[in-house]
Amino acid sequence: MSRKSADKLHLPHIFRPLKRASKWPIWADILARLGLAFFLIAIVVAIHWTGRDGLVDQIDGHISFLDVVYFTMISVTTTGFGDIVPKSDSARFMEAVIVTPIRIAVLFIFVGTAYQFAIKRTWEKWKMARIQEKLTDHIVVLGYGTSGAEAVHELIARGTDPTCIVVIDQSGPRIQAAEAAGCNVLQGDASNDDTLIDVQIAKARSVLVSAGRDDSSILIVLTVRHLAPEVPISVVVRAKDNELLARQAGANNVINPVSFTGLLLAGSAQGEHVADYMADLAAAGGKVQLRERPISAEEIGRSLDQLASGGRGLRIYRGGRPYGFWEKETQALQPGDMIVEVIACEECESDVT
């Protein structure tokens, strides 16, 4: 299996190969720089030709147009063989006041072009390879549409370092938006094996899939599960019939925003504050928050309503099965149990060890 080049992924504020001040293609940018440089050189040629009486040719004493072009090029490049030199005060003044600034500008253009298109890109590729080698325990977001963007913003609001988030999308504007949020970004096809290998998908902490279309999202889930058998995958699907397909493709969590909206609407029919509390639970900016975590050593043997965190235990997962707080299995917590609890917002940053 071939591996794509590693120069697409980058860290924001440090490594930004996708971010360019100009929207022109590379060849147009180079031509524009060269055009400006030769335009400035042409100005110097005109200045030297107009003031050629102030120049002296040490070889034959005659200044031709070819001599002027020759003198301009060795002057602009600061070579200076000394065979043609300014002899009058006015010629020396023009060299010092007008030609020298143009000479510096031309040098900056050539040096800047060489740095931008050769030195900098080589350095960025080398640096990106080092970054990719160290990628581990990161969150990969595949698709930066409405759901993907909201998920990233919520992760950041809950304290996730943006540099631990990698966003893949084929849309340039979406990639720029993810980059502006502080994430690592890679513009490419998330259903392509090489693209996922580039972001070390097998070493990710979790993968969030929101491609905008159910068929695309399910295909991405299949590809991710093939490359990363153990990584948790959450996917957004919009059709009820596709939820089972998404799970069969390998998704651990399937979120249907249409169904969730229906739950909120139904909840609001039971009371005006039910939907508000459900939204509060789901968001980081509310007074309370849902959290899933493994049981701590000191909680072994306790009941679900005696958590060391001070949170309100709602459910445990034991052997892949859920048990509610009213069931007898929650009266004595066991090693390996996963707890779902409600905690106060000020406790969201604390970890139970």
C-alpha cells in the first residue's frame, strides 16, 4: 500500500503549508515575482542608458546599449568587475540614491522566491514528517461541515487542546476554518486509505465522522475500521434505516440529529424545562455536564450513588451491557466498569484517579 507524502498535515500557528497570502497558483506567483524583478531591472537599464555619458568603459571607452545592459546586470547582482564604472558625480548620485534601492529590492525578490519555493518548503516537509511520527492519542474529525465544526468547538470548550485534533475535509474553505480554530488540518479524501494513514489513524484516541451524506459517512467508517480495528468511531447519520448499517460498518456510536431533535421536542411536551436541561447536559457551557469515565480504585465495592467525584451516577457499562442506577448491578461497582455521571460545570476539568 503506497503512502502519500506527509507535507499536507500541519500544526496551526507553526506549520501552515495550506495557508497562502495569494490565491494564485504557484506558477503564476513565480511569474509575477520574476516579472516584477525584470521590470525593476528594466528601470535600471533605462536609467543607465539615459545617463550613459556619466559612465566610462575601461576597455574601449565606448558605452553601447549592450554595455549598459551588462553594467546593469553586474551592478544589480553586486558582482562589479570594474570594467565599467560611473565617472561623473551625477552618475554616482543616481547609483547611490535610485539604483541601489532597486538593487536591494531585486535581491529581496530573488532571495524571497528561493526561500518560499525551495528552502521553506523543504523545511516544512521535513518538519511535517517529524510531527506525523509523533501523532498519537489524537482525535480525528472526518468532515468539517455543520456537525463536525460544532463537535470541534465543543471539544475545545471542554478543554481539549486544538493541537490534539486533526481535521480532514476536501473543502478548502472548511479546512481554513478548522485551521483558524487551531486544529491540525489535512485537505483530502477521508475515505482514502493513504489519507487516513497520513494522520496515524491507528494511533488515534477516537474518530468522529460527519461527511454530510450517509453513504459517504458509512464508507469512511468502513475504511477507518479496516485501518484501525480498535479505535472508537462515532458517526453522524440522518436516515433511521442507515443506523444499523453504520454499526455493521464498525461504528461504536451512531448519532442521528433528526432523532435527537425529536427527543428534545418530545421532552419539551412533558415540561418546559426538560429540553433545556437535556441541552445543558450535552453542552460544555451549561451548569452541568455528562461525563463517561472508568471507575477509580477507591470506588470499587461502592454503589453508583457514592462516587468519589461527587457526581450523580446514572449508568454503568459492564461487559458491554448498560445498567441503570436503579438496578442491583450498580450497588457494588467492579473493576473495569465504565461510569456515566452528571457533574457540575466547575468539576468538568477535574479527573478522578
